[in-house]
Amino acid sequence: MTSITTSVIDTPARRTVERTCDDLAIFVLAAVAVVAGLTFRDYGLGWDDYTHAEYADLLLRMYASGFKDTSALSFANLYMYGGGFDMVAALLHKVVPLELFETRRLVGAVVGLIGLAVTWRLARRIGGAVAGLAALLLLALCPIYYGHMFMNPKDAPFAVAMVVLLMGLVRLAEEYPYPSPRTILIVGMGAGLSIGSRILGGLALVYAVLGFLPLFLEEFRTQGLREATRRLVRAFYVLLPGLILGYLIMGLIWPWSIIEPANPFRALTYFSHFFEKPWKEMFDGALVSVPDMPWSYLPTLFALQLPELMLGLFLGGAVTSVLSLTRDDVTARKKSILLMLTVAATLPILIAIVKRPALYNGIRHFVFVIPPMALLGGVAFAKLLDWLGTDQRRAWQPVAVAVFSFGLLLPLAEMIRLHPYQYTHFNYIAGTVREADDRFMLDYWGLALKQASDGLKEQLDERQEVPLEGRKWKVAVCGPQRPAQVALGPDFTIGWDSQGADFAMTLGEFYCKGLNAPVMVEIKRDDVVFARVYDIRGKSISSLLSIPAP
């Protein structure tokens, strides 16, 4: 199938433009790889990291015991998620000279890079070299995606698995009803990895059903219902080996899912209802219980956290894709592919708006819609350049490229300024994190406790202070304790209780008190406090919480 758009500047050196874009894309991937390799150790642990590492150990123990040790199949609620990422990190840790959590950060970076590469190749396949480069840049310079890929063990790998599956579905639409063995393999791998990561991967079935409607209806109109149905059944039949492979992959990384055939549906039922004791989070300046978040939660956060350029191009791409459904000069295959991209980028958000599930931790559960948004944005930018390629409009092409480049510089500057907390990004529409701090949660994962812990150890070393013989420093923590414990090491005792503690380590979130005590360490980005360490020796601090515990 030819590209959906010309997607290159119409010049005599067209091949040169394509090759230049491909070379630039490879350079971008290499640059991200170098930066990630130099900085992955900077990212701290989140609330769930330690538990995920324990889950990996249990899964590997289960396989090593020949399924005699099945404690992984009832561990917390993680048995209802896949553990592929966790197992890979645990296995790699056995052979690389890195600490366990450094290895997890490295594996996250590698998985994120795979997502960038697949997004590039998919956008290039759909819209040409310019679309591929534009989509890659949009995603690589999306702080939400980039920040989560290092430290989010569930949502970031799931996002990558979903874009792999989307690649398979796009190839299927191009080759329908005679998919190649490679396409069958990609569909199977994508389905197994995505559903094996989160049951929400089953949404891809909806993407496929809705996306293939234009193609099926066109065949029904031109060849009749019987022939259209026969071709559809044949395509499904040919896909069966890939789907069987996907089921095996799902079982490998999520063994609980195949212990009983109904288990994936049990997981879907479980996660469709809020499964923890409700707590409150900050949204738009008010404390709201997470099961009661308003319908505007996701639209607001996507509008305020995505880079402005990505937001604008995504919306433009989605609108033009929908409008293309009514155009006679657009082929049915093109309509199916564009519709699939649009559904993948918008349907999960629309479902959440209608169903109103419990929503919390910003948009981290919806990171998987960001690659399709980048794809739509890349295709939209390529179409724009193509439209500007006529003699009357050619002078505007450099302007469009300049605006695009400037739009990329905005999130890049924020990513550098926020490092390693890129995932807390708020765009200039929101007033950046400086204005968003009083209205929304920023470091909900508690990553800043790593830098706060490192700062505390440095301060104690500079002051040449040591605890009394036979005693450890006692640190009270407002936030996740495991990140602080891992960062501080065995010479510190970590707990919630501030009574008798030597130091208090608090996140800069609404639920942590500002204490009337000397500040030893302060972690700030863009004048926003992400964490503090107080010296509370000799002081009576009843609690570090500013609100009652849930």
C-alpha cells in the first residue's frame, strides 16, 4: 500500500528529503539512548517499585520450582497484572553489574526506546518519512511519556505493547485479507504483551472492530455481503496462529490469566470497580475523593500536561481523520487506518468520561494513548507540509517547520529544568509546574525522596555527624518509605512516626506538613519544592501529615 499522504516536501530532491528525515530519526533515537544511558540512575523509586520487585521474585521462584511454589498467584493484587517487565529486570539484574533498582530503571529506558522506534516506523509507514520523524520527535519530547518510561513498571511497558499491537493492526489493514506471516507475528506478539501487561489491552479488539468498519462496508458495497463476510472470516482464520502465540505469551508473563480461562474476565471485573480504601487527591485546587473525580479530570490534565505542539497537532489530526471518513477521494484502507489511530488515541478517555471510574495519580494509567496521539500529530504535520507544497503556498513551509521546531523547544526546556521529574510536567497553558503546584499533584510517585536522601547523607558527611554507638539515624518519612530506605541504606531506620526521630523527610505535596524546624535539604525545580529534609532532633512533632490518614 502506498503512503496515506505524500508527507514530504515536493521538491526534485524528494528522495534526499526522505533519507534526511530517516537519518534524523536515527540520530534522535541515538541521542535519547545516550541521554537515557547517562541519566537512568537519577530516577528514584515510586510507591510500587519495591512491591513489583517482590512480585518478580515470586514469579521466577514459581517457574524455577516447576509451579510448586504458587505464592505469586495470590500476591497482593499484582497477580491480576502481568509481570513481564518485572521478570526481565530481575533476570537482567543477575548478569549486569548494577543494583536491582538501577537495573529496573535501565530496562524501563530500553522499553521506552523500543516504543519510540516502533512509533517512528509506524508513522513512517502511514504517512511517510516526514510523518515518522515528526511523530518520533513529538513522543520523545513528551515529558509524560519520557518520564514514565524510566520508573513506571506497569503503564509505560503497557503503552509500548499497545503501540506494537497497533503496528500489527495497521499492517493487517494494509494487507487485508491476506496478512503476511510477519504481520501475523506482530499482531500475536502485540496482543500477548498488551493483554499480558494489563487486561485493558483487550480494548484493542474494539480498535480493530471500529477501525475495520470502513473497509468491510466498502467490500460489502462493491462485492456483496457474502464475499465481504468470506474475506473477513478468511483473515481471522489466517490470524489464528498469531492469536495462539499471543495467548502463550500472555500466559508466560501473566500466568494467573491462564490458570483458569475466566481469570482475565475476573481481572476486568475487579479493576472496573475501585479496589482500595478511598483517599483524596488534589485536582484543580480542591481535595477530591478518587472515586468521585469529575468527568473533566482526564480532559483537563491532558490539556494541561501535554506539550502545546503535540496537543494541537493531535487534535488537528483527529479532526481531519474523522472528516476523511466522508471523503470519496480517500480509500477505504486509508479510512480504516486513520480511524484506528483516532480510536486508539481517544476511546479510552471517552470511556472514562462516561463511566467515571476512580481516577488518581494524574494520567499515568492513560500513558498508552500518548503514542497514538503522537502518530496522529506526525501524520497531521506531514499533511500540512504536503498542503503547503503547492506553488502558491510553498513560502509558508519554512514557517511551518520553524513553528514546529519552536514548539519542540518548549517541552525540551521544561524536561531539562525538571530532570529527573519530567513526568510532573505541566505546559505553559497551565503556567508550568510553578502555577500548577497549588492546584494539582506533581510528584505523586515520590521520586524526589531519592535526591532528598542523597542530600541528607551528603549533609551528614559534610558535618561529620554520626549516630551514637549502637544506634542508627531515625528518619520519619511523609511519602513512600521504600524509596527512602533504598536510597539511605542500612545506617538509617525509616518509619512514619516522627516521635523521637532525628530527621523528617517530606514530599512537597499537600498531605505533608511544612515543619517549624531547620531545613537541611531542599529539592526544588522551577521554584517548586519537591521534597525537604528537616532536622527535628529535640523537637516534638506529632505528625508529618497535614490531613488525617485515609
